[in-house]
Amino acid sequence: MKRSKIAGLGYYVPSRVVTNHDLVQIMNTTHEWIVERTGILERRYVSEEDKNYTMAAQASKTALERAGISPYELELIVYATLSPDYQFPGSGVLLQRELKCRTIPAIDIRAQCSGFVYALSVADQFIRTGMYQNALVVGSEIHSYGLDYSDYGRHIAVIFGDGAGAAVLKATDNLQEGILSTHLHSDGEFAEKLALLSPSFSCKPPRITEEMLSPGGSFYPVMDGPFVFKNATQRFCEVILEALQANQLRVEDIDLLVPHQANLRISQAIQKQLGLPDSKVFNNIQKYGNTTAASIPIALTEAWEAGNIKDGDLVCLAAFGSGFTWASALIRW
């Protein structure tokens, strides 16, 4: 039996910083309201030269360099995003082309905010079974081009930002390190509580109408904020405890929790329920907003770069998102 070890991490965020005060100029909101509801101070928006897959490539190149392997040595790409460059094909093949990898498989994951943990789990299973030795796991998102900046959409538009993160997984024979377990869940009963409903292949022609494109139209994301908040705090704690129980560990054994950066209030609620000190929870939503599938790898990379993760540490990743989907991973560094 093999284990998957994170051998390299990287992230990329666009250079364009958009503060709450910038958003106040284009929509009816305030800096104070945004901070109180989300904890966000600023986020990054792409420039014209940025694409979903080019951001992923920048993050991946850093991760590969730190892992000490070349793109040619990769055997698998697992790419998580809800904002692909095209409806089809998926962005995984575009990343394969950009990195000049061999003709390796590229799997696209659509699990929204849980996407990176889902992708990590998929790559981990391939390595555990011995099929592959080196895998690249990516989360990358461009939200800024698809938000409703009118009064109808301002409660959603202030939350999201753009960016990408990546991790290189390597097979290891040391069963005392690496990914201990992953835990994935979904419940489609409330799928429309957080969704982008149009355009859709289920829609009769015309696929795009004037009504869809109007402020408040279905071309833009919809979210029942209080309902999502309630479900997120419940599921986050459940899936973290599930991971600990599966490995006969306790909350006190966690050295660092890296939650999906959905909302600072959600992270703080989870921290309070679990009884974790500030030093054991990493948050960077203040700087980047919610970057969906990219949020965990960006945060994980920053935590590692800051020296918050050391050899032997127990790191827990957890996410909740549209679908609803939720997931966790427990990693011995």
C-alpha cells in the first residue's frame, strides 16, 4: 500500500487588488457592511491576460519546482473549477497543453467550493492503488467576470475573488506521513439554494435571453445566505470529526485547520464549536475573498510559506459548497 504525500505547493493571484472601498464606488454597499458580514477587506480580480488555465499553470509551476519534478514526470492532472475557460472541453486539458505534459489523463472536477478536496481525494486514490506515482491537483477560479454588481447581486458580488492554487502529490512508502484519509459527501436536495442556473443545456432555445441578463437574472449566481451559513457550519464540523474518528484522533491532535475560505464568520463559528485556538486555524479570506476551489490550496500554500506547517504536523482540510457538497482531508505532514 502506498500513501500520497504533498511534495510541492504553489499559488497564483492576479495583481489587481480590489478593495471594499473600490466596490462601494460601483454598488450600493459599505466597507463596514462587507467586513461585518464576511470579514473580507479586499480581493483579486483578473486582468485581460489572465485565463483560468493560465492562473492554474502559474500555481502549478511553483508547486512542481518545489516538488523537484518536471511537467514531463507528471502522470495525472485533477483540475477543480466551477468557472472553466470553456463549457467544454474542461480546463484540465488546457493546463496539460500549457505545461507541455505528456498525453496524461486530465480529470475535471465540478464540486464547487469542495472541489479541491474532492480532487485531492481522486488523485490520492490513484496513488494509493499504485496506478500513478506523481499527480497534480489544482483549484482555479475566475469569478469577477460573472458577478452581478447591481443591488440584486451585491450580497454575492462582494464575497468572491479570483485565483489559483496547486499541489503536487508523490507516492510514498512511509505510512506514517501523507494523506491519512479523505471524506466526501453531497446532498442535492438544496442544490438551487446556491447555484448558477443559466444558461443551461436544459433550457429550450434561446439559451440566453434578455431576462437572464438583466440585474437579478438567472445568468448570475443566486444564494440563500442564511440557509447556506446554517448548513455550512453544521457540515463543516461533522466532516472534520468524521476524519478524526476514522483515524482514532481527537480535535486536540490537529496542529492546523485550513478551512475553505467561504466567510470569516463561518470559519469562526467552526473554530468555536471545535474549541480550537486562533493559532490552529488559518484564514486569509480577508485578502482574497472566496476563491471557491482555489481557496484551500492558496491558504495551504500561504500557511506553509509562513512556517505554520512543520514536519509531523497534523493538518486538516475541510470545505462546504454549492450542491450541497462537503469534504475533509486529514494529512500528516
